[in-house]
Amino acid sequence: MAVDRRGLLAGAVGALALGTGASVAAGPAAAAAAGPGSPIRLVPSPGSPEPSPGRPGSSPGRPVRTGIERLIDSRYAMLRGQRAGVITNPTGILPDLRHEVDVMHGDPSVDLVAVFGPEHGFRGTAQAGGSEGFYDDPRTGLPVYDTYQKSGRALADVFTASGVDTILFDIQDVGARFYTYIWTLYDSMVAAALAGKRFVVLDRPNAISGRSASGPVLHPEYSTFVGRKPIAQSHGMTVGELARMFNAVWVPGEAGRPVPLAVVELAGWSRDMYYEDTGLPWVPPSPNMPTVDTAVLYPGTCLFEGTQASEGRGSTRPFEMIGAPYGNWLWAEALTAQRLPGVVFRENYFTPTFSKFTGQTVGGVQVMVTDRRALDPIRTAIAMIVSLKAVYPRDFAWRPDNWIDDLTGSSMVREAVDAGRSTDEIVAGWQGELAAFRALRAKYLIYRGER
């Protein structure tokens, strides 16, 4: 089903070269250069929709416009003369639910020649820990390259083989260090630098707000694909902001230089917004992330992956329903007695259809959020783990491979729980490293704090 993609750019203007520190207004005029990885503030082309009052760049009735929308509004000015490839998945949509790959492929203003699929794949057909492999996309005929578990020179070779000049990144993140799309972003930036490619991040909101960072910070010796670099468990950044930090702090050490990076920033987004506040449609970023409620709890309750209790995979409420074969009403009673801020616990039983305890009835709790702004999902999850061990001391167990250490970024949490430390003592143990990360993070934030 191959198609002639090169012919789509007939009549395009010459390339708009972007250096490492370029900041471009991709409309009629270009702005002056700024710092490394600086955001692009796009100027709408003639005929583009007018911004709504009080929301620069936003459309009537909808407060937030994404990076891909603003790139399209500029008629892809920054991609003229460039062969482009995009790293994306089902979340790479426009507000009318069309996928950006389908839109770009049909537009003669841009030469889209390749798609790169992350974990779960470009069209999202693979479960956790899987991908779709290499194939030609049936709808567009575009080649889809598999990036999952590729990094360094091997991924650089994929980018070289694809023939692209510029790599776009557009995937909805959910704000947790162990959600692997941000490490696909990082690995791709390193590989693009090695391959001599430009890199453009089409920014999207942090689904669970960008108010602050929280949780333990990864220790370098625990680097894996669920955490490459020392950032907090809940980073409180957009992918565009993360890209700026990655490029300034860590990419040069691995690639020998930063990647030529630009961020097409959001319009109308502020750090106190949860995803529902954006007016954008929610598409599950992965099979076990069905709702924003799931995403809100995920930076904490994903820690149950590191235990031999079920984190709810195979249920209708993954990361909200937690249980084990030995669980019963006692755990819900113990958690309710703690009066943890922003949540309540319902005694709950379910039978996973896959993952842990497939086909077995497990007992535990459904975690129900009552106040997102009062909730600390990571502290809540630590309290749940401490309580689970206290209520069922003979049954509680970690996964034998100490996966909990990879998720939390060190052995500190596991050792503290095993030593009988309280929730407050465990949380206090990471405050110093968290303060240092917050200071680093502050240098790379793009968006203001309040609406």
C-alpha cells in the first residue's frame, strides 16, 4: 500500500533551519532566537480562527489549543522543505477527533514520510510491555517504525533509515515518571542528536495539572525504561517542559551535544488545570488508562505493580481497584480510619480478566477521589502499602524482582516499609531530593501558575 509521499510537497518553500536554541514564530515572521529548547509561539496564518477573548490562541468555548493545532494554523511553516516523521499514538488527535497523521498525510503543505510507534503502538493495539512492530499503515500507506525498547545508536539508525529531516513528538502524557512515553521522548531526543535530526515537541497538557512535583526522585543507579533520569515520581511538567530540561541537562552527556530542539507550546493552558478543564477530548493514552480519574491516582497506585497484590489490571478500574486473594473488609476499615485527605475507600471484590490473579476473586478496596486538590496520590499509596502490610503481615509480599525499587527510583521505600516505618517517616525520607528537583524543574517551566 505504498504511496508517493515525496510528491506531497510540490511547491514548498526552502527549509527553515532550527538551531539548538531557536525560537520561531511560524507564521508570517520569525521571532528572535532564545535559550535552548525554547518554546515556539506560533503566529496564526491569514484566515486562521480568531482567538477568543482573554485566552490568547484559544478558540471560543475551549480554553486550550495544543501544539499540533497551532502548527496546522501556521500551515506548517516551520516544516517547509523538511521531510517529517512523527512519534505518536492514538492521543495525537485534533479536537474534531481526526488523527494528526491522517490530517498531515492528506495536506500538501507538509511532507510527512514516516510514523514512529511507542509502547502500545501507533494505533494503540498492544498491551503493556508490547508494541506493534514495523508495518505500513493501512489507512495512509506510511511506514510505521517501532521505537519501543530502542535507544541510542540503534534508534538513531531507525531515524536515519526513515529518511526524515525533522522528528515531531506528540503523545499525551499523564505526569508520572514511570509512564514510558516521556522516556520514549528522551531516547528519541538522544537518537535524533546522534543522527543529526531536528526535533520538535508538539506540546499537550499535563493531564493531572502542573501545580508541583511530588514523590521520591530516581537515583541514577536505578535507571530503567520506567525512569531514565533523576526526576520526581510525579514531575508536574508538560512534555515540552520536560524536553527543555532533558536537552539542557542530560542529552548532551549521552549524545555529545544537545539536539536542535523546538517546542510548539500550548495556548491557554495554566498549571492548575486538570484535563477536563482544557476542553480537549480525552483519549486513553494506553489500554489501562481509561479516564482522567485513573491518571490522577496512577502516580501513586501504580506502586502496587511492585507488590504481589493486583493493581487492578484486568478490571474495569485499573489503578483505582486494588486487591489480593487474602484481602477483605479489614483493609478498607483500616484505611478509612486514617482519614487520608481527598479520598475514601470502598470495600471491593473483583476478578481480573488478565495480569495478576486472572480468573481469581480478589478482595481489597476501590479508591475514590473526593478532592483532587487535597489529594497526594503518592502519599496515599504509601499509606495503603503500609496498611496492607500491617493488616495482613503474613500475606503481604513484594514482587520477587524488587520491581518496587524501579518504580520508586531506589530501595528506600521498600526498606522503610520492611523496617516498619510510618507513612510520614517514609514521605519525609525523600523531601531533600525532591526540593533539589523542584529547583531544577523551575528553570524549564513554560506556563504560568494560575488561570
